[in-house]
Amino acid sequence: MVEAVQETINFPTEEERILKFWEEKDCFQECLRQSKHRTRYTFYDGPPFATGLPHYGHILAGTIKDIVTRFAHQSGFHVDRRFGWDCHGLPVEYEIDKSLNIKGPEDVAKMGIKEYNKQCRSIVMRYANEWETSVRRMGRWIDFKNDYKTLYPWFMETVWWVFKQLYDKGMVYRGVKVMPYSTACNTPLSNFEANQNYKDVQDPSVIVNFPLLEDEKVSLIAWTTTPWTLPSNLALCVNPDFIYVKVKDNSSEKIYIMMEARLIALFKSDTEYTILDSCLFIFSLVQCKENGAFCVVLDNYVRDDDGTGVVHQAPYFGADDYRVCMDYNIIQRDSAPVCPVDASGVFTSEVTHFAGQYVKDADKNIMKWLKENGRLVNASSFKHNYPFCWRSDTPLIYKAVPSWFVRVEHMVEKLLDNNSKCYWVPEFVKEKRFGNWLRDARDWAVSRNRYWGTPIPLWVSDDYEEVVCVGSMAELEELTGTKVTDLHRENIDNLTIPSRCGKGQLKRVSEVFDCWFESGSMPYAQMHYPFENRREFEDTFPADFIAEGIDQTRGWFYTLLVLSTALFGKPPFKNVIVNGLVLASDGQKMSKRKKNYPDPNLIVQNYGADALRMYLINSPVVRAENLRFKEEGVRDVLKDVFLPWYNAYRFLVQNIQRLQKEEAIEFLYNERTASLSDNIMDKWIQSFTQSLIQFFKDEMGAYRLYTVVPKLVKFVDMLTNWYVRMNRRRLKGESGTEDCMRALESLFSVLFSMCRLMAPFTPFITELMYQNLRHLIDPKSVEEKDSGSIHYLMLPQARVSLIDKRIENAVAQMQSVIELCRVIRDRKTLPVKYPLKEVVVIHQDPEALKDIQSLQKYILEELNVRQLTLSTDKDKYGIRLRAEPDHMVLGKRLKGAFKSITASIKELKNEELEAFQRTGMYHL
């Protein structure tokens, strides 16, 4: 029996009630049981860390995943949805280091790796309960019981298997490379990690002189924004393609050598200096001391748009410096690095002047030393965009460290080819953001000098000439003769493997995997492939769908593609949705420290999860643009979408109950037997609904959520502000019982279809309405065996026979007339209650006027006018055309010419615009 609907509703309270209903009925698992024999739709969920609470970025990505997987289920697929957890790596270790005041490797050594990892394990799932509560409260259906964690031994074993496949293919090597290095976390980062967190910073900018040996009165001058690298200088680099000058500083009488194009770096005007010589003479300066250092070398990386055109070379603190010094044999691959900075970024005793100082803190003292020793030419500050550690939020340095690498550069073309086989939404991310990143892909440093992670399974001799790569627990047991149940460092670091080459015992290298290597391995590791589920995995790989934020183009999306290309030669996913970032209302990054955004839990508590979901999805963020989060935007969803929708539902139930009470007519809807209405508004709303169903399926099938949601929101407006409002009398029975039944059937049909379309987007409110509306559905018309939840039902099929584009166009014309007349009333301050004699509609298309004529009754009633006059003759009424430029469209296209062209558009005369209407073209 249908229940009366309350006049007021508290959406968050009703959502809590629906959550209990889902839990009692075990609805999610029931969905999976019902669909288990259907075709599988594969979805990979990127694993978050549970060391922090979920933020709006997580909520947004989770909502997109929930919508698409719900849609897939409603489209007839079986969709396993497993939650995953990233458990290893810097986020966990950084928290432990902070809480235990651990400053570096020495502190960990004192504590012992076993105890350190025990501490890490204890906080890994610190916020797991909060995560689960938050995800469930948002209405997302995902399996937490059958989750995967990167710390599970079986997950780690597959990671070993992945690495061994790469090793066996010759894709693993050990090398020294200058890499972005986090001094706070004591570990190098991969190049894509370093690109995740850039900030505008002010750094010291110094010009330093380097006197020539043959004439100490003449100095080359080099510019740097990292004075702390100067104690490690081994050479100077210039560009052979540019002219350098010997120049005298007129005020100090000092003589410098620098690039002619960069004189502005030192002098404000040409009266401040005198050029003594000007030529490409720099070749004569390329001379080396016996050990090869302290010379001038040549390379094209030196630019003419900043600095002095002379770059100092600290090869162990700069990638180009390292490359150039290697080319000139100033350093060798096996030479001991000139690197007087330890893992924490502190100068060692090798540099006596600055020992014990953190590199950035040492800048001032180094500049002081330079000044005291006559080496400082100029000092200022320099504002630039600089990488920060994504975890500790501290500035990175560039430092040479021995690392284990996976070769990537050799397969760039294959990566691009596999990327071309993936379907990206929005499409521009595929070719531009991601494609450009792939084109510049570098070998991937997969090792981390840390403790809490999956150990790299390489056992080596002391000289690194003998290497054994282990690919499974069974293989390790066989090689070591020891039973292994857990692969963390404390359990296997002590295991040795006898050498086959007479080199004694092989020991495991100390490094662990970068946690991005683990998450990139998740398609295989979550199924413990190939040790288990081999057939199941191979039948469902690549994934049908994944989704994450745009920052993952340099993170998870990238590592997934690299590993799947290396392992199987194909992409890891078929379809991917990329969302933008959710920023604070002022456009800044959301910051817990600044408290510049509202707590997501409070937003849900005040407005409900459906409102938050709808606000996020109906925004530019789904087109991979950024969103400035505004609480009033969530509130507006309630006011403009949910309340009108709810009131239409309440109005329907009210009138069905009235019909039952007053006419003793039982309302029971059956789509197959319901009579078709002759009323034009009934035909319109039915046609509009069927067109929407078609559009919805096509666009959702193409993963274009950003086109679907605006249509759904518009549909709510069409239903509530047009159909229901203009047919209230009919729905209340004032036009007779039979007409009332046709109107009620039309409204019920539309609301029921709408609930099924909206169910993936707003799972709570649709369930709320459905649980009452289902009592009005003829059981004979229900195809599903179990119709106990809206989320068990399949999507409605479009009834193409009901689509009438002529009627849809006619109503659209009517709506335009009504809206334009309302604007005129407002301008003339004429309230709707004030009756008007006549409304004149002028349109150049006679067919459009016929459409408007067919809906005259509604126009007269809505506008409170006595007469409707239609005409194609605008001159009769003194109407003149004028053009208004579209600033959004033209601004992007015209750029600098925008102002002049838009001014010309506004000056176009009536006759010119009439010609433009006829031809569709006009030459300015």
C-alpha cells in the first residue's frame, strides 16, 4: 500500500534510514548474487592510503567509480568492486618518523628494522574505519571484506613475480642517477612523483666569479639559485652556439667573461660596462687539469634566457651536470661521488666550513664565505616554480644516488601505441597531458632506501657481479632452505643464497620498492596472479574501466601502463575517466593547516550525500577542469533539484491517494497495458523522457558523465516547472477522472523512469521514492525476479514509438515564448496577476508559428493574456536585429583581436544581420 508523503523532508536523515535498509537486506551483495552468471565488467580501484582521512578528491573519484559501476550493473553486467589499500611507503614511514622523532638511517638502525616496521604496521590502517564509514555514507557500493592490501604476503609475492619478469627481459639495471631527493624522507623520488607538488618559491640568486688560471684578473662568472651546490663544483659549462664577451665592469674595474646576450643579468645599462673582446673564443678555454676537473666544457643545454650563460657544474646534484661531466670524463660511473651531503640533506665533515648545516640553511653562510673570499659578484632573490616532496611538503634537492631502474625509454613508442588503444574521457588528456608525458618517459627508479615496503628480491655478491632475482616465496625457500611466510625486510634480510660462482653467500640488496611499483602491479597482485586465479585474470584483463584524478596521469595511470606494456604488450585498461582537482573556494589547494574548506562530513550531515555527489558531478571537474568548492553549491542542489523533484513525487502520491479515496479507483501501473494519452503535454513529457533515455544510454556508454548530468538536471526542471505546474488541474481531477488517470499514469511513468536513470547518481533519494512507488506497480509488469531495491532493476528501455520530435520542438518554442514574455513583464514591472490584452510572437519560420499556435491555450494561461497574435513580419512591428558577441567562445578563438572584432559585431546593421541569417556567413 502506497504511503502518504510528508510535506517536509530531511534528506540526510532519510539517507541514514536507507543505509540501514541496504544493510539489513544486504543489498550490495544481493546485487552481486543476482548478476553472478552475467558477462563480467572489470573495474580496478586505485588504492588510497589509510594514514589520512578521505578528502573531496577521494569523494569525487569514488562517486565517479560508483556511478559507472552501478550503470554497468543496471546495463546487465556483473561488476566485482573490490576496495584496495596502499599500505607501504613514505606516507606511513613519514608518520612514524614524525611521531618517534627519527631523523635518519642511524636512528632506524638503533631501533632495528623489526621494531620500526612493527610501528609502521600499527598505523597502516589507522583511519580504515573512518574510510569505510565515509565511503558507505556517500552511498558507494564497494567490497571492503574482500579487499586487497599491498602488505598482504600474497600481494607482495605477485609484485616479486612482476619484477622477475622485467629482470628476465633485461629491463632491470643498477645505476647512479641524479634524482629528485626528499631529505625529509631520506629517499629519492621518481620523476613523476617530483612533478606532483610544485610551489612558487623565493631562492637566493648569486653570480660567482671563477678566475682563470692563466690570468687571475679575468673571471668567468656563473649564476646559480642553489649556492649550496657550489662546494661540489667540478667545472663550468658554456654554449658553443652563442657569442661570449670579455667585459670590464666600469665601476669595479673587474673583468668578466659571460654570454653577450646575458649582459642584462649583471648590468642595468650599457654605460656600466666596456666590452674588451667579443667572439666565439670559448673553445680555447677548454682545458683540463690532470684529473679532468676545473675546466670549461661545452653543451647546448646552457640557455640564453636566464643567468650569465655560464653554468657551474656540480655533477652529483644536477642531471645535466652529471651527463656533461660524464661526457668529458670529469667523472666516471664507478668513481666515488663528490657528494658532501648526507641522506638528511646535511653537509658532512668533507666540507669543513659548512658541516652539520642543512643545505638550504647553509646558503646564507656559503654566500657569506663567497663574499669574504672575493668570489661573490652579485646576490639577489629569484622567484620560480620548484618541486616539493608530495608527502613531507619540504623542498626537494637533486642528488646522485645508486638506484635500481626499470628500462622505460626503449619502449616509448609501444607505450604511445598502447595508449592510443585506450578510450579517455576527456579526450584531450590522452594526447596532451598523458601523451606528452609518455613521449618524454625516462627509465623508472623503482628502488627506495627505506624499510616499510616490499623488498626488492635481488640477492647479490659483494661486487654485484653475481645477481639472483627471486620471483616467489617457493623459489626463495628452495634457494635458502628456509620456510618463508612473510616477505617484509625483517623476515628475509638475514637470508642468504649460496653463490654458484664461488663468491660466498649472496645477500639481499637493502632497498624496497617504490610504492608506485606496487600500485602499478595491482591488476595482477590483487588476484595473486599467476599463483592463483590465472584463468579468471586472463579472461578479464585489461580492465573495462578505471577512474582517478588528473594528477594520476603521472602516477597510477602511468605505472599501470608501463608494467602492462612490459609484461603483456597491451594496455591495462580500456576506458578511463579523468577528473580535475577540487580546490578551496579561493582557488588555493585545500589545506588542513589553513582550514580553508568545510569538513566533508559536515556537508553530508547538513545536506546529504546525494546533494554532494550531484554537486561534484554536475561541475567542470568531470571535464578534468578544476572546481572551486562552495558549500552554497551543494545547498543549491537541494533547493533547485531535489526539492522540486521530491514535491513532484509527493504531488503524484497525494493525487493517487485522493483518487483511491474519492473515486475508489485503485492505481496500478503497467507500462504494457497503460492507455496512451491524447493530451499534447502528456505526449511531450513521454517523448522527452524516451529521448532522454536514449541520450542517457548513448552518453553513459561513452563515459561522458559531463553531458549526462546537465541533461538530468534540466529534465527535473522540465518535469517540475513545466509539466507538473501546467497540468496541476488535470492531475487533481478537475478535467474528469479519465483525463486525470492519463495524466497520473504519464507522471508515474516519467518519475519511475527517472528514478532508474538517476539511481547511479543519487542512490539514496531514488531508493526512497522507489520503496513507496513500487506499491503502485503491477507485479505482472516487473521483469526482475527480485525487485526489492531500485538498484536491482535494469535501466528502462527507450520506447521509440513514443518519441515525437515535432511535439518536443513545439513545446520548446512555447517555453521560449513564455520565458521571453516573463522577461518583458519583469522589465516593465508588470506582475503576472495583471492581465494583458495581447502578446505578439514574431518568427521567421511559419512552421514554428504553427507549433506555437497548437499550444496557445497554455501560453494564454501562463502569461495571463487574452489574445495571441502570430506573425512573420517583423518590420510591421518595428523590430530591428542586433548582434551580441559570445565572449566565452570568441575570447578563446580571437585572443588579441577580440576587442576590435566584437566592437565591429555590435555595430552590424539590421540589413547585414538579415543577410547573415540567410547565408550563415559574414565577412568583417
